[in-house]
Amino acid sequence: MIHQLIRYSAVTIFGYLFLLTGTYILVETMTFHPGISYCIVLSVVYFGVYIAQSRFVFNVKFTQKRFFRYLITLFLFWGANNLIFNILTIYFSIHYMMAALINILGFGLVRFFIQKKFVFEH
């Protein structure tokens, strides 16, 4: 499990660096709304993370059951992530990059355990 956690951390760090960079680029250089930018980049990250986690972290073969379970967790985490991001930026006036970091810290480890036990179990 330690090896999985280390690999998960590497995938997660890469994914979240992409999330922060992509959101920043869309907001600051392309003048997208922060909420829209975050939503778009988060969707791309979650797709890439699924592939990396199934092959690199949990070392499992693709099955429809796993993919369906991943979709369930994806929609739940995607929705919660976007909801909290927008609450933090709109109602609490927290800068969008800080809101993204708060979400990263809040959801990172929880996602590992849920995906390990629910999605990628052997």
C-alpha cells in the first residue's frame, strides 16, 4: 500500500500542477472566468488521472465495472470540487488559485482511499 500511496502522490502532484497551471493560463492569458476555467481543466485532469491510476498506481486491467465505479466517484468528486471552488471564490472572495489549493488539500487523500477501496479493488 505504501508503494501505491507514493505512486498516487506522484500522479496527483502532476495532475494538480496541471490543474493549477491550466487554470492560471485560461484565466490570466485567455480571460476565461475562473469557475469555467477550473471546471474545464479539472475535467481534463480527471480523465488523465483515471488512466494513470489504473495502470501506474493500482496496476489493474480495464473493466466496465471499474470504469463505471470510477465515473460515479468522478461525478461526485468533480461536483463537490467545483461546488466548493465556486463557494470559496464567490461567497468568501478567496482568490481562485488559493481556492484550488484548498480543494487539492481537502480532496487528495480522501480520493486515494475511496478509489483504492471502491474503484480499483482487486
